[in-house]
Amino acid sequence: MFFILQLLDPIEDEKLCVFLLEKALSKLPAGQHKILGIFDLRGFGSQNADLKFLTFLFDVFYYYYPSRLDEVLFVDAPFIFQPIWQFTKPVVKSYASLVKFCSVETVRKEYFTEETIPSNFRSDKFDVFYYYYPSRLDEVLFVDAPFIFQPIWQFTKPVVKSYASLVSSIPNDTKPVKFCSVETVRKEYFTEETIPSNFRSDK
């Protein structure tokens, strides 16, 4: 999976890119040679528009890994990305034809199973616990949730599977998901020595 990043040292970015490619290729099953490239463009802005790095990435495949790149997904690309892509297309050569613009929902349904989908593309972050750490989640606290969060939670509950049925707003309840106050967190879950700084009353 690839992300468009703009860090301080372009050379180090390129080295890291090649290292990750080699690592990904080494993990391919026997007989499998194709790579699916995914650009997660949610939240993309002009500050992320590193055209030099994007061109470098496609050049790496073009010159050093010919025929290894099977498809490239641009996921939830915002409007601002369209002119950038039109400018970049001529310099990525034949690989431009491998690019597909799609939604996160398409990625979930057409490219992965529930077991293989990366966590950042899951519709429900509780899925990590649901599928990979069953029975490991002891309790979840929603601390000082504002009124606006209530309808958001009502909308979310259907997709968090069995965890939603365990929600409680009753003080001192023992169910795994609980709405509570900062004061409750201080008194019932930590000591003065262990409480995180952002929950301290003497900040």
C-alpha cells in the first residue's frame, strides 16, 4: 500500500520506498508476481502534491519491476487531485492505463475479504478486535461525550457488531462500552501515579 508523503529528505523517502517494495515482493506467495498499488487519497491537499516522488515511484516499476504492477487504485481522490493527475499522466508512461479511481467501499468489496482488508479501510475500527482479538477488549470508555456525539453513535452502532449491544450509559456499569465523565476515569480506572496527564485535574 502506498501513500503520497512529503518528508524533509526526498532521497530518504526514495530509499524507504524501494525498501518497502522489496519487502512487499519478498512476501508474495510462490507463483505470485503481481502487485496492487493503493494510494489512499482521503484528506489529500496541495501540501501532499509531491509530483517528483509520484513520478519516481512509477519509474521504479517501469525500469526495475517491469510487468509487476497489476493495478493502481486512487482511493477517494478529491477534486484538487484531478488536475495534478492530468499533469502527471504523460510522465508515468504506460502505467497511466493501470490507474483506477475508486471509493473506499469499492476497495472493501472488490479487493479484500473481511480477513485481509487493511485496518484503515475497515468500515468499523472495532473490526480489529472483532476479527483478530476476540474477547480481548475488556472495556471502552467514551469520556465526556458531547450531545452531538449521540446521533453519531446511534448511526455507528449497527456496524460495530456485537460490541454495540454492550453499550451502557449507566454509571458504574460493568459492560465493555461505557459513557462516563473524566472524574469517573480519574477515580475508578487510575491511581495518582498511573493516570495519563490529559486526565489530571492539576494540569
